[in-house]
Amino acid sequence: MNEVVVLTPERILEVTEDVLRRYGLAKATVVDVARALDVSHGSVYRHFPSKASLREAVAKRWLDRLSLPLRQIVEAPGPAPARLERWLRTMCAMKRERLGDDPEMFATYLTLAREACQAVSCHKDCLVDQIAQILSDGVKQGAFQVADVKVSAWAVFDATSRFHHPAHAEEWKDAECPGRIDAVLALLLKGLEAPRKR
């Protein structure tokens, strides 16, 4: 085997994603990753001390790519209600796109979510924090009336989970799904709305 190759964690993660797509989470091994990199499996273990840590890192990398466009919506200027709706619609759309464009990695993510993977747990916390930031902006703008921003952010996340949690992926193919998303978002935005001053 050729050990002259400069091996970086990022390169290992790229190749691991390809290996997971080829073999699936249950069958893919660190040896498969090392073989694809043309290095010894010990070289992979120097960067990731276990198969579990490698899987966590792959999940984190995949989920971080999902979070980036959402972060841009959070940080954009403008009315909080419009940003919250755009954030929720974007998150749901991205999950549906990932299911269609990258079904193997989506299946990997679903399995890791079921295993209560730390990367998935951190990802959920990050998403709820983003919702909380928009809600907080909405309170400052006088658009939202929210007693506890964090509790309300979790409520919004939970109320929309049918449209973004991978366990519900089969339901996303239903022709009525877009109408259900519209109805839930309208209800949420109405419920968050601050009373109009007379």
C-alpha cells in the first residue's frame, strides 16, 4: 500500500461518504475506507480512533452542509415572520432534496438518528437555536409574542417534524404534503403573532 499519500481528515470523510453510498452503513468498514484511500486502516485510525467516531464525523459533515443555508436565513435582515417561514420551508425542501439526490446518505442519517448519534443531537440543538434567534428577533420587532423563546422554538421544531424528520420521509411523497405544510405554517405563524395595538 502507498503510505506517501497526504491523508487529511477531510479527505477521509469524503471517501467514507462514497464508501457508505456503495456498501451502506451496516456493511461499510474502516478497511473499506482505507482500501479506497490506498492506505492502511491504521492510517485512518490515526485520524479517527474508532469506526463510531468516523461515522459521527461523517454525519456531522453531512448535517453541517444542511445547516449553512439555514444560518444565512437566520442572519438575513427583514421581518421575523417572513424569515421564519422561509427557514422552515427551506429546511423541509432541503431534506426532501437530500432524500431524492442522496438516498444512501439519507438512509445513513436516518440510522444514526435512530441510534441517538451525538452529531444528530447537536444538529437538532443547532436548528432549534436558529429558530429561537428568529423568534427573539420577532419579539424585538413586535411581530411575535413569545413568553419563552427556547420553549417556543422547540415547539415550532416539534410541530413541523413530520415534514423534516427522516422517519417521515415516505409521507413526503404524498401529493397532499405541500398543502399540509402550508396549513401548519399558517397556524404556527398565527399562534406566534403579537396582538395588534389598538
